Amino acid sequence: MDDRLIEIETKLAYLEDMVTTLNDLVAEQQKHIDQLEIKKALLEEQIEILLENQEDIPQRRPPHY
């Protein structure tokens, strides 16, 4: 009975460590996702500005033609 209890406690300790490691990994990934969402929003704003200003650019042939 004692060996069985030790085995269960050992497995529980490993599982607790794994959950902590996975939790840290998920938190780190969420930080990266948040940063990417900020960058995406900035890029979308820049694209909108470029599209709005596109009418100001004359449509002519490039000089190499």
C-alpha cells in the first residue's frame, strides 16, 4: 500500500510540474498573440491610409516604359 501511495504522489508531482510548465507556455504565447494583434491593427491602419491617398497619386506609366 505504501509503494502505491508513493507512486501516486510521484505521478501527481510530475503532473503539477507539467501543468505549471504548460501554463507558463500558454501565458507566453498569449503575450505574443497580443503583440501580433497590435501590429496587425497598425498595419490595417496604414493600409487604409494608403488606400485613401491612392486617389491622389496619378495613374501613369512608370518611366521604364
